[in-house]
Amino acid sequence: MGHLAAMAAQPFDLIVIGGGINGAATARDAALRGLKTLLIDKGDFGGAVGWSSRLIHGGLRYLEYLEFNLVRESLRERELLLRNAPHLVQPLQMTIPIYRGSKRGPQLVQLGMILYDLLSFDRTVPGHRMLKPAPFGQLFRGVKGDRLTGAAQYFDAQAAHAEQLCLENVLSAQAAGATVLNYSAATRLTQPSQGGLVESLTIENLRSGETVELDTRQAILINTAGPWVDKVLERGWQNGHAQPLSPQRWIGGTKGSHIIVDPFPGAPSGGALYVEAETDGRPYFIIPWLGKYLIGTTDLRTTDAPDDLKASDAEIDYLLAETNRILPQAQLRREDVRFTYSGMRPLPYAKGQKTSSITRSHVVVDHSSAEGGGIRNLISLVGGKLTTYRQVGEELTDAAYRKLGKAVPICTTGDRPLPGAEGLTPDALTQAVQKYRTDAAPDQQLSLATLEHLFNTYGMRAWAVLKLVDEAPDLAQTLQPDLPDIRAQVVYAVETELAQTLVDLGFRRLLTAHRSNYGRDALAATVETLQRHCGWTEAECDRQFQDYRHYVETHALPDYAIAPSATAEMAGAG
């Protein structure tokens, strides 16, 4: 009997479809409060999280649309994340250059800054300050000075490894008793002939082909599939044929694209730049990230499927041109773009409305209404931001309890650190340096850069990675000489962090794919580690290698050159 088949006899109170940041938060909260919870995703957990700008922010520009409640909620959640996940979320200084004739003049920007400070009255980061042109020019020598009237500086936060933020919510849910399954798709949501209920859910493991049908008559289903919410609702089944679960469209998402470039002349060194584009007046970011710069984002309507999104030539040229305008020394060209990515914002469907004015507030859809399809055990989430994921999880868990007819327990996630922050102390790194540098045997010594990297990535979970080094000293070796990542991280990702593919490893668990040469230089050591310590066969590694190659070729600019197989890559590395 397979793993999925064994679940058929398990009664679940709550089934969460979609393992992005909001689904992971919901599963975590529900499991911590005592609900028997299942979390599934058709791909890897947090697959779409990495396509964001990786900012934990209040949403300064939402003030333009008078969304004060959303900004306040976001600023409160920013503070909770700075406290509950300090290894993953750090303060980031933002600077807004202000130019004569721009859409947002100095008075409007300063008013926004004052409101932002008032709404973040419980902040632990500094308040804003306004700069005159001369001191601003001393701090940002590369920024265009023509027509500059000054600048505003304030603090938000950055989740450089947003994928780990999502994953720690998944791992916390699992530790609290939830069943969590990636690469497991909801393929059929069956209603009885009279409707009104999802009576069973068919799940397929997309890697093994195994399927299971779960009885959901006593369960609540929450659809947190993000851009794929409508796709899940289309998988309704009734009287032997497909029957959509909802009569209307809920998602009217917009496409956001980013480019990644190496450091360049004039690049900001003191935090991020938040700039108004000259072309269309849309604000965009130039953000230091992993030793490179992340530039974006665009905001375009799209009819493309979320899985097929790719930055267009026009978007790439737009971001390059706007960056070169504000930073004249940059002179960035297409060949300077190391990587691009695109994602879909799962915004509410709003026909004919300007994309920038569509609300960023989330909507909880109770499908028991006629508008929702009259299904009493189904809820969908429309929208939701990276910053506010915990609050969304709390709301959805409360809603599930109410639908189950149970008293709603108090939510504890606002006061509960994520796993890597549990017991995290300032001297944790010092203790690791003592053990793995001062006292360690030569073959188990780790560099200070590696130890800092481990604790910045995993927090206190770094000790579990280091335990693998204790058990197998060869796992102390770095994956490539110029990066801090070690082989033990590969084993930990597979054994503990639910990674199943090379793409999971390179793009979501370790981020080696973004750090150097698309992760190519780390592949040989990664594959060797998987074969030696994780039982992967040569054939499996070659299949995974081809998938990795295709994934990178889809997003990389310029054209990506790589060996034809994992075996050849390993031979070339030797």
C-alpha cells in the first residue's frame, strides 16, 4: 500500500489545497489549534513565493488608494515577523528619490511618510527622514541628480530567502501533526447529485502516479491555490462529468516580472531604491539581494496560465531602461541580465479596472453562498500578500472552526516563533564557531562564512545540519569553492525539508541557482551527494538534471549553456 493509499482511512478536519505561504500558514495555525489537517500542493511548497520581490512591507503605495486598514495590518505583521523569524526577516532601508515634475512630489511623499509612521506606531525600526539634494547626493552618488528635489528614507524589511519562510511554516505544521504532501494535486472534487457539498477529494501524486480518494463529508476544504484558485474550482465533478464548483471567476491576477543583475556602476549600496518609473509612473524597486540586484516589478494584465509566465522582452527592456535612467552610470544591457522571473498576483477579478488600483486586500470566499456555488464545506482565498500570510492563516482557521461548528480556540501564531527562531540566541553562532573551527578535526572544520550562512538560513535548525557533518565528515565540503553552501545542506533538504527534485534544491532550499552561474558549478557536488547519501540512482539524477536544465533555460538570459546530463556534468567537473 502506497503512502497516499494509507491516508484513505484517516479522517481530516481540514484539507488545505495549495502549499504556498498562505496555505502553509493556514495548515500551521490549524494544526497548532488541534485540527486534523492535510496540506497538499501540486508542485513544491512555496513554488510561487520565490517570484515575489521578497519584501516584508506595509505597502506604502497602498496609501494612495486609501487602504489604511491593509497598510496597518501589513505593518503589524512586519513587526511580528521581525520578532518571530529574525534569521529570515531583516530590516531594510528604503530610499525614494524625488524629482521635480514627478507624479509624487515632495509634499505628497512626506505626507505618505508621516502616515506610514503613524500606522506603524509599534515599530522597532527607525522612523522616516527627509533628505535634501546635497546629503542625498553624498549617500547615493550614482543616482541621477538632474531635477532632484530631495529624497525620503524609511525602513521596511526583506525576506531574502522567502522560500525558507514558507517552508518553516510547512515544517511547523508537520511538527504539530499535519500531513503535508508536495507534488500532490487535487484532481477531482466530487459533489453528490443534489450538490451543496464536496463529498470526496481525489489526490494524485504527480511523481509516482499514485491516487487516493478521501471522504470529505465531515471536512472543510480551503482553496489557497493563489493564481490557480479558479483552476481548482474547475475540477468539480458531479453525476459522472466535470462540473465547476463556482459559477463565477474569482482571480483576475496581474503579471509581475523581475530581472536579476550582477553589481554594476552606480548601484545603491545603502539599502534599496524605491523609484517612480518615468514611462508610466509606476513605483519599482532596485534591491540588493544575494550579492546581486533584484529589479522589479512590472504590473500587467495577462491571460497566460500561471505556470507559463515568463518575462517578456518588453518587460526586460522596460526595467533596464528605467534603471539606466535613474542610475546613468549603470548602462545595463540585455546581456547583463543573469536571470528573470515572473509571477501572477492572485488579485480579485476586476474587469476593466486599472491594474494598479485593484485592491491588494485579500478576500475570503465562503462558497456556501449562491454566488460561491452553494457548497457549504468549501472556502477559497482570493489575494493575499507575503507580508500578511500569518493573519490570513488565522482568519482561514477561524472560518474553518466556525464551519465545523466548533468553538474557536485562541490563535497563538502571533506569539510563536518559527522553528528556526525557537531558542535562537545571539551566542548560537559563537558556540558553532567554537565547535566547528576551534575544536574541530581538520576534515570537519567549517569556514566562518559557512557557519554564518547556516545560521542566517536555518536559525537554530542549523544545528541539525551540523549534526549531519558530525555523522559524515565529507558533508562539510562546500558545493563549490566560492559559495558557503555545504553538502550537508543537500542531505538535510531531502531528509527533512521535503525536497524531491534538483529544482527544489537549487531554487528553493539552497538558492545556489541564483548565486552563481545558475547553480551549474554546484550541480556536480550536489548530484554526487544525492547518490552517495540519499540513494538517488544515476538514472534518476539524469532525469532530474534534464528538468533542471529546462527550468533554467526557460528563465535565464542570455542563453544558458550546460552539459547534456548529470553524468557529463560530473565528468566535466573532474
